[in-house]
Amino acid sequence: MKGPYKGKFKVTQEFKGSAHDGLDLVGLTDKKIYSTVNGTVERAGWENSQNKKQGFGLYVRIKQSDSVDRYYFGHLSEIAVKTGQTVKAGDLLGTEGSTGNSTGSHCHYCVRGNASKAEIKDVCAISGIPNKIGTYESSAQKNVSELAEEVIKGIWGNGEERRKKLSEAGYDPDTVQQEVNRLLGTKSNSTKKSVETVAKEVIAGKWGNGSERKQRLTAAGYDYNAVQQTVNRLLK
Ligand SMILES: [Zn+2]
């Protein structure tokens, strides 16, 4: 499940459609609020600076990439992002608070299509957070950079197994792979180098040695055995 907290949090009020268009959440491990999507910050400030008890109070609204959906994080005590900024899932947005129409510290977390109250989305279905008062724990606790480093170290396995493990933990395998490729200096899989080219790079020492080489090649999406066979052939 993808909650806006890293660690444990409580659902203190359920999603009830137009009667309550999001979940009320309270951070238990930490009060920091993190983005649950990749997107752009459309709003970061007061809903009404003339009336700080109105609506969301101090809030952040993210427009999801390639979607009309907007993610709202309401009642914050402080904000860590600026309007127009690009954010990735796991990036810090601010801190839980009790600004706006709120009686105690919590985050009103909701999703609306086209930033319209008429297009309320089921935030529970989207996030995987149960629509039930209780204590839960976010699985997606790391940002893309941290994850990519872990993938390169081999912590998440390889190939389909890696994709499956990342998805189950609430991460987007494609976003993680893009970051892995960027860190390793390779482009997307569609512009992957030929096995021969990579084998020559291996011989030139660009991919390190032993298990490190194996891990880096597989992390970058190459078939280690195929590369190694070509290396052996070229060195004959
Ligand atoms: Zn609420």
C-alpha cells in the first residue's frame, strides 16, 4: 500500500465519497508527508490565506504525470515544496498539521480527477489503504534514488522477479528501472547497447569485475551470461 507516510499511520476517518472525499490519516512513526505519485506540484500553500481555518488549510496538490488526477495532502503544518516543482513518489512534501477545517493533527488525503470536487476518486482503491479505521504501514517507504541504489546492489533480485518484488512493495518497476539506467549511464531498454558493445566495455574495464560486474550488468538489463560468453569469445 502507498501511504503518504513512511512507517506506521492510522486511518482515523474513512472515505465516504462526497460525504468525506478522502481518508484522514495520522502519522505514528513520523509526521512527515511524502508524495505518493510522480507528478508536478500545482498548489503549495493556503487554500485561503485570508481564512486559515478554511478547507484544506495549508496544503499540497500534485498533478500526476500523464493523468488528469490530482492528489491532495491537506491540513499541513508546513510545506517543503514549491508550485511548479516536479516530484517523485517518496519525495518529502511537508509535515502533518491541523490547519484549515480541522480539529486535530491529521492529513486529509484525497484524489480528484481534473482537480474537481465533481470527480472524486476512490483513494482507497488507488492507494491500497483499507477503508477501515485502524493502524497500517506504508510499504513504499523509499524514494526512487534509494531504490535504484538498492537494485544496483542486487537487493531486489533481477528480471521478472525484481519487477514482481518492487510492484508488491508498492513501487513502480519502470520508474525504478529508468533511475537505475540513468545512474548506470545507460539509456532506456529500447536503446540498449548490443551485447558485443557491452562485452567490449567489460574488456575495457567499464563494468568492474566479478560479482560487482555481474550485478551492474543485470541491473542495467543485460544478460550477464551472454555478455560473458561474448567477452570470452573476443578474448580468445
Ligand atoms: Zn478529512
